[in-house]
Amino acid sequence: MGGVVFSAGTAIANKMRHIPLDWVVLVVVFVLGVVLLLLLNRRQAVVAAAPPVAANVDLEQKPARTMQPVGLYIELYSPIFIAPKVGDFAFRLLQGKFVASGKNADEATTDCDLLVELYIVNKTTKTIYIRDFAAWIEIAGAWHRLLPDENFDLDDLWSGSVEYGLEVKGGDSSDEPIALTPLLSRRGTQLQPKEPMEGWLKFSVKDINPNLKYPIRIAVIDSVGNEHHIDKEVPKERHIAYRRIGG
């Protein structure tokens, strides 16, 4: 039996020598394309070197016909940052697939991370209980409520070993990005009169195109369910980068 297998293998090898090189290249390209599509569909480790970029959003300070409750003064540091969970490189491949099939690149959507930085002050003379944080995004005319994530991990790319961080200002490429200060740790706590707090929140958004513009609302919710929306948007120069968890 071994001789039969060897003879058959030799015959196949001899035939393959006569296959045109162009066909071999096409087969290789096809196989690579299938592998890339599988990686995109499973959202596995297609590593993107590009960090998250500033989101192209319309910030709505408070919903229409809604009065701002007295109590908290809230500033949003702009820009907001947005990043495809599959990574920037993988999302570009997905857009290329849409274009190749005759569709518009803007039709490509994926799950994204939304990173926002807030400064909050209790401007009253009474203690305010911070119950929760929330955001809303308008997609195709409908508003969707987003709940904050528990951490800043990039699960889809590095299985929880990497998180978002702040690029060191004036540093070089060898400097490890600084950990983001989480606001979520203040959920369920009291904010004393005139006491400030400052930090970051991460929200997950399903099926959007990170290159398009979406209306967004952000609010801090107090103990009785009042939604305190953004009072002021303040430009702040900083850059998001990737850092090792515990780094």
C-alpha cells in the first residue's frame, strides 16, 4: 500500500509542475481571502496598529423638551473616541469586501467601543447619590440606550490582555500608556457638596460605522432617576493608545 500511495503522490507532484503560475497565485489569494473572512466573522485577533480616533458625533447636551435637573454640573472633554472592536485594519478589510460586492463602504458596520471623559461637580449644598451613568446613540432615526462597560479591555483583539490607555504626553514610543481613570467606580457612591470627580467611561455600541456621524447623549443618573446631562463641552488634547493590563 505504501508503494501505491507514493506512486500516486509522485504522479500528482508531476502534474502540479505543469500548472501555470497564475493559477497557483489565484488559488493562494483565494485561500488567504477565505481565512481573512473567517477572522472577520469570528472577530478574532486581527491586530490593528492604529489607535482609536476621535469620533465624528453630534453631541446633544440634553434631550429635546427635557429640563436639566438642578444638582450636578457636567463637562464633557472632547473629542470622544471610538474604535471598532475588530480593530481598524480588520474593519478596513470589511469595507473592502463591501466595495468589492458593489456596495458603499459606509454600509459596513461593526461593534465599537465609545470612550468618553467627564468632569462632574456637585454644585448644591446637599449630598447627591450617584446611581449610574448612561449614554444614548441615534441610529437610523431610533435612539438606543447604552450601558457602561465594567472595564477598558479590548476583549475581541487580545482576549483581555490589553486595554485602552492615555498616550504619555511628550514621551517616546517605549513609554507605556497611562491607565484611564474609571468613573464607573464612583457608581453607587455619594458626591458631597462642591466635590468634583473626573474620569472615563466606555460604552459598547452594536452595528455602527465608526466613520459616520451619530447623535449622542450622555447623562449621570442620581438616586431618584434624574438624568443630569452635559452642561458644557470642553476641548482637551489627548490621545488614546493600547496598554498591557497591569502595565
